[in-house]
Amino acid sequence: STDLTSTVGYDSIIQHLNDGRKNCKEFEDFLKERAIIEEKYGKELINLSKKKPCGQTELNTLKRSLDVFKQQIDNVGQGHIQLAQTLREEAKKMEDFREKQKLHRKKIELIMEAIHKNRNLQYKKTMEVKQMCSCVLPCGCTQPLLHLPCLSCFWQLFLKLAQTKSALEDTDRSYQQSVTTMEKIRDEWQSEHIKACEFFETQECERINYFRNALWLHVNQLSLGCVQNDEKYEEIRKSLEMCSIEKDVDFFVNLRKTGSLAPAPVVYENYYNAQRNVTPARSPAPVPISRRGPLPTPTSAPGEPDYATVDGYSLV
């Protein structure tokens, strides 16, 4: 602005810096809220894996897979709790950066406020002296000297003119001094204003760079959490690959079997006519149970993908 006392440009810069600080605070609050969510989710996963029954009566290889499953879910929960702590640390770093910039900027703002105040006071004083200088006129000197009624009036007018001339000279000197002082203050203000703008520009560049890097780091941390979780899930998949249907069925049979012989047949015994010579039927010897045939192969329902594949998944 061409107005010497205007602070529109400076105020616009300060408002932009305040908005930037507010944006950093909003991201800081976002990280804190995300940390609360991650911690709550992690704790709930841990409670779920420890307290909720999940195939607790399974046997052998499937039981081992379920144990791995619950342990890895617990580990996933621990990972979310660790991520929550990391997010709180990043939020604290953002807060420290924000407060550090605020402290440094406050020093410059105090200097500029003092300069603006001094400049405005001097400008006001200069304008008052200028106004006074323009208003001091030799009152009465416009009357023609030849028409003065007497000599005493002439000397009175002459004395008044001399006084007015002296006052004009004093006022003019005061006006010149005020303008000179004003120019010095203006030069000082302009110099400090340039320095302040350069400082604010540097701060803004640092803030944008820090904010951008903080966002980048946050996304990297989320990606790392996903990768670590997938590694835990891969451990579950590996344990499921070791799960054997035949071994589990054989394990149950061997654990709960009651013998290898079938019950003997029930034979007829004659209790009605004891005189009849009936050769009692011989109880046949128990027949050993032959091993059953091969186990049936499980099949998936139409439209249901196999357990080891993921529909539409590709490594490319």
C-alpha cells in the first residue's frame, strides 16, 4: 500500500503465518486422535485373542494353527499399540516445532510492533506540524500600509509581522526536522520490514517442508504397520499349510478309540426245553475291524474360492 501508516500487507502475512500454525495444530490433534483409535483397537484385539474362545476343542495340527492364529492376532494388537505410541511421539515433535517457530516469530513481531508504533506517532506529529505551518499567516498584513491611521499602528503591525515571521521560521524548522526524523524512521521501518518478511518467508518454507515430511512419515508408518501385519498373517498361513486333515482324524481316532475288535454277535440260547439235545451255537470269534478306506477329499461349494487362494490377487 502507498499509505505510509498502512499495515495491510504486514497483517496479511501475519494472518497467513497464524493460519499455518493452526494447520500444524490440527494435524497434531489428528495424530493424537489417531493414536487413541490405534491404542483402543490394539487393546481390543489383544482382549479378543486372550478371552474369546476360538476352536478351543480342536486337536493336533489344526489346534496348533489356531494357537498360531491367536498369538499373531495378539501380536497385531501389540503392533497397533506401538503405532499409537509412535503417533504420540510424532505429535509431540510437531508441537515442539510449532512452539519453537512461535517463540522465534514473537521476537520479530514485537520489534515490528514497536517500529509501527514509533512510525505512526512520528507521522502524526509531522502532519500536525505541517498543518500548523500552513495555518500560520501574517494576519492583518494584507492591509495597505498607506492607509494606516497613525504611525503607532504602523509599528504595531510591523511588530506583529516580525513575530509572525519568526513563528513561521520556527514552525518551518520544526516541520523540516519532523520530516527528516520521519524519513529516518521510515528508512528504519522499511529495512526492518524487509528483514521481517525474509524471516517470515524462511519460517514458512521450513513449516511447509516440515509439515510435508511429517505427512510423508505418517503414511510410511501406516504402510510399515500393514507390512508387519501381513508378515504376521503369513505366519498364520504357513501354519495352516502344515495342517493335515488325515493326521487330525487319525489323531482323534487313536485318542478316543475303544478297541480294535467289533462286539461279538448275539446267539440264541434255549431255556424253554431243557430235554432237547440242541447243540449250542458257538459264538463266533470277534472279527477285527479292517481299516477304513481313504478319507474323502473336501470340495468347495460353487462360487466359493479355495482356502489357499485369494480371488483377484496378483503379485504384479
